[in-house]
Amino acid sequence: MERRKFLQQSAVLGAGVALSPSVLADPKRPDSLRKITILHTNDTHSNIETFPVTHATFPGRGGVALRHTLIQQIRREEKNVLLFDAGDIFQGTPYFNKFNGTLEMKLMSMLGYDCATMGNHDFDIGLDGFLNAKRYANFPFVCSNYDFSNTELRDETLPYMTFLKEDIKVGVFGLGVELEGLIMKANYGETRYLDPIEMANRQARHLRMEEECDLVICLSHLGYQYRQNKVSDIVLASATENIDLIIGGHTHTFLDKPSYTKNLAGSLVLINQVGWAGLALGRIDFYLGERKKHKGFQLIPV
């Protein structure tokens, strides 16, 4: 979505989407639905402060403090909340140049992120630079298709994570964009890039079948969609099974609402991305029953 269109629609989208009464949990029903709220960001690019009120496009928008207020409000209203990021935490303002990513990690820890994946710009100060910044993060990084075995990041990332909120089990894994030709070789060293579709099918099947997760989520820094023949979130969804939600990044795509793509089994996969610079907070509400899943969503302007 163009940024101008995003701004025009922000006031409407902030109110969210009304859900039918059948979606709401009813404690009198034996099949009472369980609710979990997924919050997410992507491509925040070291945007710590709110944009100046004189900014031509985003006056008074964004910033970590405003995002923190929104997140805390939602946590007060909802019992089961998870907060994720789809990469490119680094690069974009003098804060990154000054603090080499440590400030971003400290602030994300204060905001209570549960998990993140790595974007290409998170390699901008090399593997040792990322490792130093990561020491200030109290949340894990999931990277399923970067093999760091022969690098400084060996054993520093996980292929997947599981989270239990009441009796709802959520599995999360991460996928990154191919680094060759995108960033300097010296910045990623001996990192091996693994096929994202193959790894997604492997991780999603494990999370669904072995870990018995109610929801399987992919944090993707592959990009939403391309004109050329390149793996994207749309391609990933159609070439895999067992994924319920793809939280995307890399292409800075403002989606006014999530898109749906059928997977290999004919089931619908939800795909969402919230632009860049922390200008919006994504929210997906899943209502889980014995036989079906209902979804509500919001694009919340910051």
C-alpha cells in the first residue's frame, strides 16, 4: 500500500474490524472459544523517537514510547498476548550509528517482546556486532534457514520457540532473506543460507505434529510479494502446510488488512505486514474452538 493511502485510512483502521457474535467466547457452550492476541512489528529500523510534528509525511507518528503505551494498554485488556518482530531492527537513524544496536535491544526488552527474527540489516555491523547487541536482549531470536554453525552466532539463535498461554500452545519459527548480493560477504561470514520453503515445511510440521501447537506462526523477512520469480510470503504460503500466520517484513508493505493464500492442503494462511519505522502495530486475534479458528485483526496507527 502506498504511504499516502496508509495515512488516509489510519483513522478508520485504528478502530479495527467488528467481529460477529458467533466469534466471541461463550462460557455456557461446551465448545467455548479461547482467545489469544498476537501483536507484531517489522522493519522498525532504529526509529526510536516519534517523527517531528513538522514531518511532511508522518507528523507526530511512531516512536517507541507511543508503541509502549499501546502495547501496555492491550496487555491490560487481554489475558493472552504475544509480541513478535519480523526483523530489520537495525539501521536507519543516528541512534544505530551511535550505539551499534544495543539501544534497540534494550528498548525491545523493556517493551516485552517475546521473540524476533533477523533481517538483512541486522547484519550491518557484522556477526560480532549483532552478537554484542544481542547481549542486551532478554528475548530469543528464531532463524530456521540461516545456518550459523561455523560463525560467531553458533548456538545464539533457535530454529523455533513454543509459548504456552493458559492452554493455548503457539509455535514460532523464523525465515530470512538470502544474504548473498544483498549485504557484504564480510558481514555474514560463513553463514549458510538454507531453502526457506524446505525449512518452513520442516519446522511447521514439527510444531504441528510433534509439539502439538494450536497455532503455528512464521516470522518472515522474505518480503511480501515480487514481480520476479523470488520466494516471498505469498509464495511461501502456497508452497507449505501447517502455517496459520505469516508475519512479514523486508518490503515495508503497509497492508490495510491481512491477505489470505491457500496452502498445499487447501487451507487458508493469513499474511500480515505493517510497513516500517514503527508507524503501526499489527494485531491479530485468534479465537480457537475444537474444530475451527476465527480471526479478528487491527492495523493500529502509532
